[in-house]
Amino acid sequence: LMMGANGRPQVSENMIHPMISHGVKIMSMGFLIDEDAPVIWRGPMVMKAIQQFARNVDWGELDYMFVDLPPGTGDAQISLTQTLPLDGALIVTTPQAAAYTVARRGAGLFEKMEVDILGVAENMSYLELANGEKQYIFGQGGGQKVADALKCELFGQIPLDSCLREGGDRGIPQVIADSKGNIANTFRLIASKIIEQMGN
Amino acid sequence: LMMGANGRPQVSENMIHPMISHGVKIMSMGFLIDEDAPVIWRGPMVMKAIQQFARNVDWGELDYMFVDLPPGTGDAQISLTQTLPLDGALIVTTPQAAAYTVARRGAGLFEKMEVDILGVAENMSYLELANGEKQYIFGQGGGQKVADALKCELFGQIPLDSCLREGGDRGIPQVIADSKGNIANTFRLIASKIIEQMGN
């Protein structure tokens, strides 16, 4: 949805061809099931799906592969670390105290599985009002606190923003919808820091 | 955290005594593990924890039992429906299009497991500015759309609100911190609609 890709991927010779949108190859459970049907899958089936996405999708040569995970430290996270060699994990959190513990625990799983923590991105950091004033609805400093606890860098802060949300719902990422805006710059900054950290 | 309960629950004769805060008995994995340690649990262990919370916690006589679930349709949701007889499910969503599909799928799991959908609560519905103007950061109508699709009622809309968030982080629910305020009234309205629906 957020990448503007939909429909069913082509399958040939037991390989799934990823969808392509904005120049990015994409694979998601959402392409394979009905929009309204729940994916009622216990852990072993989650593991199988992850393995299939890793092995039976015709990814070809990639610059980078991103895997967007649900929150938590369950089967999806464990199976992924056991299926693919990961170069690192980006921890995403909100500034809120309640999110801090969840982010720390999520990072703890990757540490235990010996996956490097690349850095932290803070989401929903603030809302900018029409007069330029920033409202910190979810508090301040949570992302930095997580980064400090994990001894890594806070890569950037993404604000709460109507345009960002609308672009997501319409499948047009902010780096394309408003490529010169502040939010696009922050996304690019975070991307460059991920690349830099992966080179270390 | 959000209920202001912490520490370790007492255990006697193989029964765990729930923590009590604001007159509510509470049990959570968070009481049993270190704050920073990830709960790296595959599905069968999630099932075991849910069974233990249902059978080995000294709940006594209860008016209502609420189980707060993570998003999704995985082991926690499946195991719960197979462990406890549920009177119904309250679906919580944000107004955002991206959240709609997730909420519909979650409800689909309960329908498949023959658990009644009681209704829908919309969270992060809007932000009220100092001048009274409402900002619909996550869009409008998502909760109603989910309710319509599930043929049930939208019970209420909880705004994005700094005080609500702070109360959550400090462990003081809004119905106690500001018991006569609009947000507390909305929570009470949702509660009364749940009770009403459970009577039907």
C-alpha cells in the first residue's frame, strides 16, 4: 500500500517475480492473500513464508534488501535471523516512554542473534504547526535514549505530518512526492547513515 | 507501565498473584522478565504463557477480563481464542487507510474463530490545537469504515493528546488523571457500549 504496489505477482518455474514500484522490487504477504482475509498463521508457517520469500523470489542482483518487520520479538524476527545473513538492524521507535522498552527488547533480540544494530530512527517525533511551532505529542528524547542504551547513533527524526501520511496511503513516498522537502531530506540522511554504518 | 504497576508478582502454591493497580488486577509478561531482555519466544511458548495466565493466575471473581493483544493475526490471537471462552472482541484502529486493512484482518481472525465483534474504537483520531481547531493528521473516517465493514458500531474516537500520552507513561489513566474531561468521557462511553453490547 505505502509503496503503491498492488495486484498479484507473476509466478514461473516455481519462482515468484517481485512487484516493482518506484524502482524498488517488493514482496509482501499482502500480494498473495485477499485484502480482507486474515493470515492466520502459527509460527512454523511464518517461518516457511520467510524462507520462501528469501529463496523462491526472483530477486536478481540487489543493491540492498530491506525487511520490514512487525513490532515484537516473536517468530518473524527469530526466523528471519536464522534464514538470511543480516548486515544489520535499524531500530525504529517513537519518542514515547512506552515505546522505549519495546524498542530496547527488539534490539536485544538482534544482539542475542549477533546481528549488528546500525542505529535508531525516531518516528512521530513532533508535529509542526502552521506557525512553525513544534508540538511534542509523544514527548521528547525517546529515540536518543534508545540510541544511548544501544551505544549507537540516532540517525534522524521523522515528524508526524499529514502529507507524509497521505503519501503513504496513496503509495507515493515522501522522497518522491516532495523530494526537496525537509522530510525527504531526513529520509535521505537516515539512508546515508545506514550505508555509512554498513561500510564500517 | 500504562497502568502504573511494576515489581514482581507473588507466587504461592503454584499460583501467581496478579498485581493490583487502580483497583484492577493485572498480569503481564513484563512483570516476569527483565525490562531490557527480549522475550524471544516462538509460537508454542506464547501459547504456554497464555495458558498459564489463564489457569495459574489467582484471578478470583472478576467483573470483566480484558486481554490486550498485539496487532496481527498470529500465535497470540489464535492461542487465546483456543484457551479462553471470549465474549467478544473490541477492534482498535487509527483513521489511516494503512491501518484499515490490518484492523479488518484482525477482525477476520475473530470471526473465523466465531468470536463476536463487539464494536470499533478509533485511536489517534485527531489533534485539538490550542484554538480549538481539530487537525486530522491520520485522515478521517477510518474507524467508521472498519465498523461499517464489520457491520458493528464505532463506539468512540480517542484523540491524539499530550496529557493522555503523559498519563500513560506515568501510569495514571486519563479517567483518573482528569476524570471529568472529554477524553475520560469518551473512554467511559466506549466502556458502557462494550457492556451494552455484551448484554445483547
